[in-house]
Amino acid sequence: MFRTLDDQVQVAGQIAPEDVAEAAAQGVRRIVNNRPDGEEPSQPGGDTIRAAAEAAGLDYVAVPMGHGGLSQEQVEAMAAALDDGAKTLAFCRSGTRSTILWSLAKASRGAEPVGLIAAAAEAGYDLAPYAQTLSALHARATG
């Protein structure tokens, strides 16, 4: 259910409160919610996942990314959520938006785009459309 992107981050499609306990059992210390509330009527609300995370002793961060695109603020919020290196589970509807935000956040901190694209592909996600943006963020980060 959880797909590994690197030593720190796993991604998943929509999780339920009971999935938080499984994540904690696997060593996850933070849940990042990349899905806006109300995207589908049946999805659990962010407050429900937050409560489950807090009950399990995990940090919870919301960096929602809708289908209308993303902003530099979202990339920075995701990067800030990952900066301390804590093992993290990020989720959205399918894991794709979480993977995109992970890659952009990592590139903004200097990670090599080729490695990010390869790691995402190994987990089943295609970041090829973001290659140019990843390269630009990497170049900005590494000067």
C-alpha cells in the first residue's frame, strides 16, 4: 500500500485512520496530507487523519495540492515538512501529487533530478513532465 521513494519518504493513495497505525508500526514519524478536503464525498477529512496521527504520536502536516496546479509556497511547505529527515508518509488520492511535491521539494534542496525521476519511476510514478522544473529548482539550489 505504501510506496517507497527514498529512505525518508513513502507515498500512498488516500489513507484511512486505521492506516496511520500501520504507518507508525513501520517507523513513520510524520503524515503529510497532500489532498484537499472534499475532493470526493467518501474521503476521510483531514481532521480525521490528523486526529489519528496525533493519537499515534505522529506529526501531521497538511500541504493540499488541488488539480489546478501548484505553487512555490506548496513546494516550500513540503520541503519544510521534510527538512528534519523524519520518516514520512505523504498521501493524496493516488500518490501522484505527493510524489510530485516530494520531487520538487527535494530538488529545491539540491537533489539531482535524474535520481528523483528514477526513484519515482521505480515506485510507479512518471515525473518526466516535471524534468525541466526539477532541473530549474536544482540549479537554483546549487547555484
